[in-house]
Amino acid sequence: MLFETQDEAEWRAHLRSLRAGKERIDWAMTRIDTFCGRLVQPTTYRLSVFVPDPARHPDRGRPDH
């Protein structure tokens, strides 16, 4: 997880800073979740990055010879 907040203004500001920053993010590898709030829990915004499963790497499982 890269970032999580319950403040929508903070969420939007963080995304703007990422888009404008020098460091480039592979947006195809990101996941944006919005967990809708209810009376008991507030809405939560989360930015995550997919991490490849090393067990599913195409080179794994091949013999070395």
C-alpha cells in the first residue's frame, strides 16, 4: 500500500502531487480503492501497487539444463 486516508481532500492532493512529481509511477500497476463508509465507519481511500507473485514467474519451474 502506498497511501491511505479518510480525508477526501488529502486523497485528491496526494494524487495530484504524484501526477506532478518527478518520480514516475506505473499507473497500470496501481490499484485505487474507495471503501464506502457507513454510519459506523468513514469512507477510506487507498492507493496500492500490484506486486508480482514470484511463484508465478514464467521462468520458474523450468529445468536449468
